Amino acid sequence: MMTTKTMTATPISVAAVQAISDRYNEPAWLRQARLAAWEVFAATPWPTYKEETWRRTRLTGFKLENYGLPQAPERVYDSREALPADLREELAKIDSAGALILQNGRVVYHELDAHLMEKGVVFTDLRTALEQHQELVKVHLGAQVPATENKFAALHNALWHNGTFLYLPPHVVVEKPLQVLVQQDAGAAHFHHTLLIGEEDSEAVIVEDFRGAREGMSDSVAEVFTRAAARLHYLRLQNLDETAWNFGTQRISTGRDALYRHLQASWGSKLSKVWIDLELEEPGGHGELLGLYFPQDHQHIDHHTNQNHRVPHCTSDLLFKGALDDHARSVYQGLIRVWPGAQKTDAYQKNDNLILSDHARADSIPGLEIEADDVRCTHGATSAKVPEEYIFYLMARGIDRRTAMRMIVQGFFEEVLNRVPVPGVRNKLEAEIAHRVGIE
Amino acid sequence: MTAVLEIKDLHASVEGKEILKGVNLTIRQGEVHALMGPNGSGKSTLGYVIAGHPHYEVTQGDILFNGESILDLAPDERAKLGIFLAFQYPVAIPGVSFANFLRAAVSSVRGYRDRVREEMERTGQWKEVGSELIPMREFRRELLETMDRFNVDRSFARRYLNDGFSGGEKKRGEVLQMAMLKPKIAILDESDSGLDIDALRVVADGINKLVADGMGALLITHYQRILNYVKPDKVSVFYDGRVVLTGGPEVAHMLEEKGYGWVEEHLEELSR
């Protein structure tokens, strides 16, 4: 189904890549990077099931030519009061130190506490960052996720339009979370780029909430740099429309003694293929990857994670939990890789699936590749229906079957939810789960 | 009115294998009725069948609560009538806090949930989420009072239901649930098993208080030990899927003296 908006949208082509660079009068290095990425994209065949990462996720029905680049919205807002009620209410759910709303890549609203600006915190959209801090952007952009990463990363690097930019100067602590709403119009192709840089001993929590893209596609990239002793918590809420195609590549590097925490909540989309790579590059780094998903109807959610221990004395902890209903499918594929010499690695990886329907299916492929001899690595996967004994126990206390099921499913997610430090985000996640178990 | 649970010629099987072979038993509110029998005789099955476990099939006979058959009722409907099963092995449910679980159970058993549902049907208006629950403040006060009265640590409220509980904590948890739900008839399945003497005293004390408040109890046990703390009005001996002997407290003493071997030897005589 096409909408009127799509009719006026720019088709995806090398001309569109040029047009973006022209329109924003981009520096030569960026134009070249885009064109090089387009060449990689054009030269890379579409994935087939013969590639391990695509064995269980098919792109049947996906046609890039169905989507064009979206139109920028006309309206922007200069205060919270001026925002439409739905956006205002959405922002109010999180008590934040800064907020950014992007619609189709255009900033429609931006705020940041003045004292953070004074301390040198840069929290803005990527395009503004490119104008005001070109060197910072140039050094980091594409450094984690190059065009050669995969076909969707290549397409993204050619066509990204805007995104989230966060720079934390050394020793700066941002006490309240920062939040970003990424609004994506129907029928179009969206390429949101997230670039987060936490310098030495800095600290922040950032929340990105992706919405919309009905009958459209979202192809995002996130590149995260946590330098020595930085403490960064990145929460990604994927609330796209359930007709959207969603592709994402995320890579995080940690410096010495850095503490990095990540949450990927995959609620929306018709199909999601998301890669999350944690690169522990300096000793003493600690990374946590949390995941939540609850596909229904015919949704297909695929997460592919890497915990890459390149050096000694790092720890990583992964927990992905999903419930599946109706004809939904999920794929979890994860690898803990311990490089030669990465002694005293302590890595944990767990994927639990709760199957709520006879037609739902969860595939879980955890993996270990260990080339050091003094390490502790644990991994596991479970996939089970709600035990009848749980239901009977609750029913024997007077609770009806439907309510019993809801309580058990909500309880299943609790292990992840109680590790989410932002009350507003936790409420959003709980509301999404409640909605999916039938509580409006 | 004193509630009565009557079990009449009850036969039940699991996967085609008959476990209950004609049970006759009556439990009245305010009475303690001990059901003693060797392991594997089907005592726990009787508890499950009374509570309505879907795994068991009733093939003959009936279970009456105040004269009405409950065989067609789902487990939650039986609980709402005032029937409670204290599990021998309570199930651990991760992520569900004891307090939230108990609030849902209390709300359901005391009719909050049904009243809201009826009102929504009558008026055609949705009520907000949470309106089907007993008010938080009222519930909290009652829970804290009950925990104190029954010697249950207040930290139970925040912990996940039976998750990581010791054997003794699980049994105390069952007593706490029973105290909050105030059943008319409770079936206590081996509530004494695996308890040290302190935990046993707490559990027995809880049962005694609830019986004094008017609850009827069917105390299923293998050993005589708990009967030193909870005095039964009646004692029935269960053997091979049936009650073979019913009498007063003296039956328990006789069993302790003679053992279940005596029952087996005198089975024919007892069955007459």
C-alpha cells in the first residue's frame, strides 16, 4: 500500500545519494564516503539463506524499490507547550535532562539543560553536529560500522539523513537521562544514525524510541564509543509499526574499565534483523546487553549478538528474553568470542523464550569460541511453554486462567525489567508488555 | 451455616491408571480431620482432585460442597467457594512478587474482580486497570497484620513467589496465603514434611489459629509428628486409594504403635 507521501518521495538511487550531499553542501570526505558506500551496496548481493546469519530470516516480499526517501516535515516547535499533545505526553513519560525529536530526519524539537551545555555536553542531531563539530564526527562516523559490514549497513552509510549525536566530555556526569524520539512517516525508507561518544570518566543514560514507518522500512546504525572508565547506558526502544521492515547494525567499543549497558526492546516491525556487537577492547571493561521481544501475529524478530573479548580482564553479561504468541517467530543467534590471550574473561550469555502458542517458534543458537585458557564463559538457552503447574497453582488461589497467564508472562520479563534503571522507561516497557498480554 | 465438603465414592485416574478407588470422606468447617497413609497411597492425588487439577480424571462418584457438586467447576471457582489446597511442593514463579500475587488472589476470592466485570457488562463502560483489585492501602495493612500474626517475615511480600524459598519458607508462605484467603475448608498436603521443629511450630500454630477462626482442615500426613501440635477431631486412614478406617485421635496413636504394616495385614477386616 502506498501513501500520497511516498508518491512525492525521492526514489533510492545513486542520484539520491548525490542529492543529499548537494542539498546539505556536505564536505568532500563525506560525499566520497557516501558514494563509496553506495558502490559497496551495489556490489553486494542481497543476502540469501546460505549465509549463516540469514539462515532463519528470509527477506521474501521485501523490495527496496517500494520505498523512497521521506519528505521533511514543515512544522517545528520551539517549546514543549507548543508540541502536539501526543508528543508532549510521550516526552513527559521520562524525567530527562535533554530531549530531541526527529521526524523524517528533521529536528522538530530540541532541548538540553543549560548547565550541561556549559559543561561541554553535545546532545543534538547528527547534522548539526556535522556543522558545529565536524572533526569529531569525521573521526567517529563509520569507524565502528563501515559500509563493508553488511548490505544494509552499506545502504545506510550511503543514505543516512540524520541521527542522534551525543558527546560527553571527560569527567562530565549527566545525572538525568537524555531522550530521543525518532518519528518516521509511513511508506518511506528511514536511515537513522546514532553516534554516542563518552570520553574518559563521563556518565550518561540515553534513550532512543523509534516509532512509525508504517508500510515502510527503517535501516539504522548505531556506533558507540565508551572511553576509559566511562559509564554509558543506552536504551533502544523499537516501537515501529507492525508493517515496517527493520534492519539495524549496532556496535559498541569499551575502553579501559568502562562500564557499558545496553537494552534493545524489539516490540514493533513486521520483520527485524538486528546485529549488536560489543567490542571489549581494553582491559577492565564491562558490558551488559539486555534484550526484550514479544512478537505476535506473524511478526519475525531476529537478534544476532557478539560479545567480543579481545583483551584480558573484561566481563560481559547478556540476557535476552522473549515471549512469542500467535504465528510469531524469533531468532536469537549469539557468540561469545574470546581471543587468544584474553585471560580472566568472564562472559555470560542467556536467551530465554516463552512460547504462548502452538504456532509460534523460537530458534536460539548460542555459541562460544574460546581461544584463551583461563576464562569463565557460560551460555544457555531455554524455550518452553508456560508450565501447566504454574497456571494450576495460581488458579487454585482463585485467579482465573487468563489473569494467571498474564501474571506469569509479566513475571517472565521481570528479570530484565528490574535491571532497567530509568523509571519512565520501565513504565513504557511494562505498558507494552501489558498491552501485549491483553491489558489495555 | 457450617460448610461441609463431602467426598462420595470418588474414583479418579491419571493417564488411565486408577489412583482413587472409591474415597468416602466428610470434612466440616471448624474441624481438623487428619488423613494418614503411607507414601504412594494416593493422598496427594485426593488433594489435587478436590482442588480441580486438570491432569486427573474423575471417573465415578462426586465431591459436594454444601450439598452441590463442584466437579464441573474450574480450580479458581472452587477457590472462590472457599476451598484451599496447601501444596506439598509449592510452585516457584519467578518475577511475580508474593504481594502482587496475593493481592490478585484476595481480590478474586473476595469478589472484587467479579463485581467490576458485572458492572462493566451492565453499564457498557470500561473501568480502569486496577479497579478490579482490593485497594492497595487496605490490602497492605491487612497483609502486614497477617504476616505479624502468623510469624511470617515481612520481607516475603517483596520476594518472588516461592522463588529461592527454603522448604520451611514455602510452607510458611502457604500458611500466609491461607490466612489471607480465609478458606472455609483447607486441604493441607504434607504441610509438615521437611520442616525443622521451629518451622513446624509456626506452621502448626498458623493452622490452629485458622481452625479457631472457623476453618475446617483436612490434614494429609504420613507421620504422626504434626498431630502433636495440631489436635485432630477425626483421623482417617488412607490405603491404596481409599479410606479404610475413620475414628477419633486414638486411631493416630494406634497407627504410630502398629505402623502401616498392620493396616495392610488387617485390610480385609477393615474393609468390611
